[in-house]
Amino acid sequence: MNLVNIFLAIPVLVFVLIPFLKVKGTGIVVFLAVISNILLSGYFALQALSGLVIEFSFPGSLVTGPVNLRIDALSGWFIMIINFVFLTGGFYGLSYLKAYHQQKNNLRMHGIVFLLIHSALISLCVVQNSIVFLISWEIMALSGSLAVMFEHEKMAAIKAGQNYLIQSHFSILFLMIGFIWVAFKTGSYDFAAITTYSAANPGGIGLVLFLCFFIAFAIKAGFVPFHTWLPYAHPAAPSHISGIMSGVMIKIGIFGMLRMITLIKCDYYSIGLIILTFSVISGLYGVMLAIMQHNLKKLLAYHSIENIGIIGMGIGIGCIGLGNGNYLLASLGFAGGLLHTLNHALFKSLLFFTSGNVYQATHTLHIEHLGGLIKKMPQTALLFLIAAIAISGIPPFNGFISEFIIYSGFYNWMQGSLLGPLMAIIFSVLALVLIGGLAMLCFTKAFGIVFLGNARHQFHHEIKEVPFLQLLPLYLIAFFIVLIGVFPQFFLNTLSQPVQLFTGMPAQTVIPFQEKIGDILGPVTAGTWIFILIIAATFIGRKVMTRNQKVVIGPTWGCGYVAPTEKQQYTAGSFVRAYGKLFKPFLSVTKTEKEVHGIFPTGGSYETHFYDSLEKYLIDNPIAAYKWLLGRFSFLQNGRLQFYILYGIVFIAAVICVPLIYDQVVLFIEFIKQI
Amino acid sequence: MLSLILIIVAAAFFTGVILRVKSIASGRKGPGIFQPLKDVARLFKKGVVYSETTSFIFQIAPTIYFSSVVMAMLVVPFGQSKGFVSFNGDFIFFAYVLGLGKFFSIISAMDTGSSFEGMGASREALYSMFAEPAFFILMGSIALLTGFTSFQEMFAAFHIGSYISYALAILGTFVLMMVAMVENSRMPIDDPKTHLELTMVHEVMILDNSGFDLGLILTAGYLKFAIYGALVVNMFIGMFPYQYSIPMFFVIQLVLATGVGLIESFMARFRMSHNAQFIFVLTSVSLLIFFGVLLILGKFA
């Protein structure tokens, strides 16, 4: 009880303190506050992960009713992920924000917002009361949009923040509908009411209720077609915030979905199919668009959508397993989804942090202007490479492990399925394989163009590696990426409690989770180790055999041409040109071209702009139509004060008159009914 | 373990046989069957030239590429004897381990800063992306048919129950061989003997590699051919006793090598811009296999 109060008191205390602190002190105080909250919540989370359910109850207020807190294994897992990303992100942010030390008030504001996001996220994981949940959600949305608008002198940042704010409120709208619906029917704002209500009304009701929550959480998580805010918000935010947003803030959508799965009792099979469909589309669409992006952080943002798709596939097959009563399938699905949540939080935050390093060194994120950074920033390059391989799902890193579990789930589901599910499986597997291949195309492009070759642009300042303190948290993340890749058993054992939350406790009838996962993953880990040994052996062999051989340094083979310039290198655009042509129907690219011609040629130009076609049809066109509709009434807003006073009088008169004529109207309607 | 030895032996002659068939078909005397091995042995003894543009990526990439192929080789079984590593879902591991090698060979090509090699890298990334679904659906279909998910168990149980499975095996052979062609960059997707950098895929990626590293890449290529050949053999031998299956292994590998040689002698390479579509057609062929499996299992009823 006391510890919860301390948890809430720390941010409040810091907010009071911040105006009296120097800017340098603000950062440290905020970071310390985050750390103490991490320790507090981590203490409970670790207990929860070992199977203990911790509950607190507060009397609450007249409006909310009693407020219960409940930390179960699922909350514990997400709290640990959130804490890890905030720990590394906060530490990274301390060094990252040094470049902005002159914007004193902005930094203070940012510190407050940072702490608020952390507290709100942790609260969302534990709160069991829908009104308090909505308030925390709103705090997260508001502070998130302020964090996105950190560089508010840039138009793009303001727009991204607004976009995020509006779409977040759509998400809140759907949440409210869901919560109010349940509260209206049961009279309680406690989450337990959702369970009782859906259990009492079997059939379609639970499904519709779930869909309501699904849309709300899908907007947050960035499922296609609710993803359009995400590719704006992530690039506009400062890099540590991008990492946190992509690493954990969108994951709270996944958490919400999982929480609703545990709460709502309905047809899990249909839920599973719905989630699977959305996930497959998100995964493919995300990566397909990511490839075409030339802004490094925007590219990563689209990859978040892709990875949310992969997580969703895990959750989807988990639900299907629940619906079928196939507990192995259910555990594989949920374990894969939850592990991929952690994995994505790790490699995506690492990617965002390293691209932050690139941004600070070069002041650009346009990958066509970059190149050859591996020689100037070798450590950043190495870290980016590790994360890039991990996100492509390639062994020996962590992405492979979770994708392997999801594949195992699919192939497990296959046995004894009927025709319909089989088609779903084969196309999902097809999608997952394509996602892997496309991610590889995308990250070979990103890494190859940004870090390899020669510099494509002459910068007028020296490009150098960021200080070691800024790299330190990144090494920590990389360490975990490798650790999960080569030693996944530990993490999966931790996952056994969260997974059992879904699969129920038929532990005595079925083989325990650890053993099942051990059977599946043990040999993969062994294979990974053998693979690492082979690589090491080949390296040693190569070293021994080439020790006496001559090494000559020469120019790159230029087909006889001896003076190639850096402009003749392959660009990101040309690297994906063949892909762009093949996938043209799904992509919308506008080209403006001015050819060079004539005897005395003047300058030519070639520009391509890339746009999200779903955004055009789902967001831009409806908004344009809505604007057109409202435009019809623009005569009302004619700028004349007299008219505005008249509107006021008309309105007041109407308000007074309605009750007067109300009886007449009722009479009239009765009269019509009688006829 | 047996598969390991067999694959290494097959790799030793596979590429040589292709070269020999091509030389006979074009009426030349041609090199001996073991010429590719001699080439590699020579390369292993030579010094290296590194481009000044390159970084450590370029130096470690061939090693990782080679290791990934060796690891993939350890997974492949032979009939009733398991591969060195064998577990449920090992074919996923197989494909993804090869993926690491591919990742490094692509970025090592981009490390040179040459536009030729960038072009090759771009093509390689695109083609391998399209080839992978075919492999996964093929293996998924066999997994569905047999109820197992490891290479050895799937192949062992492939032909129990119905003879139609042999028809599927033939289709599967086509898919696997075409995937092998893509992976090894041979005709009709890529022409290893072309002399123009613009028309190459794999060759252009390794333009700057030399000495020991080039030797590793070539060896990996020979092994890859034999690995896919071994997979094809596995589609047919099932649980045959060794006295039949081992000769069959060499006969099938020989037939495949001859076939590749003949194709390369009498066919032109596909248009580069149509390659991707062609490769994706493989996916539909493997979908056909999937429907075949559905038919056998009576799922349409």
C-alpha cells in the first residue's frame, strides 16, 4: 500500500521541484525519479512474474467507485519491458539532449512529460478500474504528443503531434464506448464487470465488445489501417522518445488487447481469426512501405507496423488455440507474441537510438545523403548492424527465436485442421516468410546506404562518433539481443506465468509449459551454438591460413574506369527500384521529372515522392469530403458581428421555446399515431 | 552424419560435371571434372586485394557466408540417417541460417561502393526474397502430409500411404532445383559466364573479392548445389536401405548436374526484369503441391 503511494508521490514531488532546478539538474532528477519508479514497479513485477498476484484496493471516489490495482504476470512482463526501455532510453536521452542545452524551458517540460509517460504506462498495466484507466490513457496520450512536439520550431513536429493527438482521441472514443457500455449494463467500472457481463451474455455481444476495444487498441498499436499517425510521430520525435514510443508505447496497445482477451469471455476462435487477418495485413503492408522510405526514422516507423503484425500473428494463433482447446498451440502463439514484444522493444529501440546518433553526427536522416559512416562511427554502425540482423529475424539473434516459435505454432495448427484454417495457415506462413525477405531487403538497403560505401554528401562539419556514455545503454540493449538469441530458455521460463494466464491452468492434464518450450527450443539453441562455433572455427582457419599472405589495398574495381565519384554509387532509390516496379499497385509514388535536352542543356531534375495510399483513401479523402461539407456552411461564418449576435439570440430563443412547444409536438405525434 | 560426407563428396564433382557437360555440348575439350577444386586450392594460397573503400564488413562477410552454408549442410539428412543437427522445425532454421549468409554477402557487396556491386546486391536481395516462400510452402505441404516438422522425419514418411506422393516429389524437385538455381545464381536466372557486369547477379557481387575470401565463396557455392541436390534425393529415397540409396544419391546428383549443364548450354538467361515474376511463379508451383497434399488427405471432401 505504502509503496504504491510512494510510486505516485515521486512524480508529484519532482514536478514541484523542477521549476527550482537548473537545467542540468532537471535531467538527472527526472532520470533518478524514473529509476526509483523502475525499482518500485520492478519489485512488484518480478514477484508477479514468479506467479504471485499482487492486489491493492483504494476506496476511490464517488465517480469511479473503488479502484483496484492488480499486478499479475501479464502486467509484470509488460512492466519489465517498459522499465528496461525507459532505463536505457532515459540514460540515452540524458546525453542526447545535451545538444539542446540552450532550450531551458523546453527541456524542463520534456523532463516532466518523460516522467509522466513512464508513470502513465506503468499505471495502465495495473489499473483495474475503467475510469482510472481512461484517465491514465489520456495522460499518456497528452504527454506523448507533447514529447513528439519537442522540436516545436519544426512544422513537421507540430503536425505529427497534432495528428497523434487526434488519432489517440479516436482510440479513447472507442475505449469509452466499450467501458460505458459495460458500466451501463452492470453498474460497475471495475474490470471484473467486463468478465461477468461477457460471460452472462454469450454469443455475439462479447465479440462486438471485443471489436470495440480492438479498434481502440489497434489505433494505439498501429495495426493497418489504423496506423497513419505512426509514421509521422516517430520521425518527428527526438530519438530517445522515438525509441520509447516504438518500443513500449505502441506495445501498450498490445497489452490492452491481451488484457481484454483475458477479461472478455467469448468466441476466441473468431477473435483469433480477426486478429490474424489484421496482423497479416499489417505485417506485409508495414514492410512493403518501409522499403520505399528514404528517411531513416520513417523507415523504422513502418517497420514498427510490420513487427506489430508479427506480434499480432502470435496473439492470433494463441486465441485460435484457446478456441480450439489446443493448449500447445495457444502457448506457442502467446509465448511467441509476448517474446516478440520484448524482442521488438529491444531491437527497435536500439535502431532508433543508433539513428539518433547518426542524426546528431550528420544533422540529417535522409539516407541518400549519407554513406560511409562505418569508418567515422564504427561502434554505432556495429550496433545498428546487430539490430538490423535481429529485426530481419535471422539467427543467432533474438528476432529469430520469436519468429521460430510463431512458425512452430503455425505448423502445429496445421495438423488435423480443416480446409478453411489450412488456407489461413498457408497464407499466413507465406506472409511471414515474405515479411522476413522484405525486411532483409529493407535493412540491407538501410545499413548498406547509410554506413557503407563512400560518403554521398560533403558535410561542412566533422563527423565523429558520439561519446561513450551515449553508447553505453546501446551496448546493454545489444547484449540482451544476443542473450535472447543464444540463451532463450531463461526468458521463456519467465514467460511461463504470463502464458498460463491465457491458457488457463490445465497444468496437471497437459505437459508443463517449460518442458514443451524446452523441447521445441532446446535443439534450436544447440543449433545456434553450433553455428557460432562454425563461424568461429572458420575465422580461426582463415586467420591461420592467410597469416603469411600478402594484403594489398587498391581501388574498387570500376570496370576500367579509374575516377569514379561518390555520386556514381548505387543509391537507396536504385537499390529498391526493381522492387518498386514490382509492387507498384500497392505503392503510390509521384515522380516529377525534368529531362535534360537541347544543344546547350540546362539543369535537369528528378524527384520522387512517396505517399501511403491507405492514408490517402482512409484519412485524407474523408477529411477532404468533410471539409467540403462544412464549407457549404461557411456563409454562417461571415465575419459580421451583428450576425453572430443574432445567432446567439436565435439559440437562446430556441432553448427557451423547445420546452414550450415540446408538449405540442408530443401531442402531434400521438395524433399521427392514432391515425 | 552420413549426409555430411555424401554432400561433401557430391560437392566435389557437381560443379565440375556442369562444366564438363557444357564443354562437351559446345564441342570443346574443356577442363577436367576437378578443375573447380583446383581453382579453389589455388585461390586459398593467394594473397588478397582489399578496396580502400571497404570496411571490416567486407573482410568478415565471406567467412560468415561460408559458415552459414556449412551450418545449413549439417541440417540436411540422408534417408533414415539424420543430419548432424535435427529437430522439429529444422527447415526453418535451414532457411534462416542461409539468410544470415545472404545478408552479409549483400552488405559486403555494398561495402565496396561500386555501383555494379550495388546492382548485384539489389537483385540478389529481391530474388532470394521471392524464392523463400516457395521453399516454405513446399516444406509446409510435406509437413502437413506427413505430420512431422523435421527434415528427416518428413522425408522418411513422405511416401508412406500413397503413390501420388511421387508426383508431388517431382513437382517438389522442380521447385527445389529452381530455388537452387536462384541461390547459386545459375541459368536461367543468372548467367555465371557472362562477361558484362551489367547482366550479372552473383558474379558482380563478388567482383572485389579475391584470394582466400573468394575461395571460400566459391566453395560455399559448390556446397550449396550439393545441399539442394541432397534435398532432392531425399524427396525420393524415403526409407530405402543404404545399398540402394547411396548409389541413388550419386546417380541423382549426376543427373541434376548434367541437367544444369544442358540447360546452361541450350538456354538463354531470362530477361532480368522478368526474373522476379518467374521466381514468384515457383511459389504458385509449390501452392500446387499444397493443393495436391490437400487432395491426398481428402480435405476437399
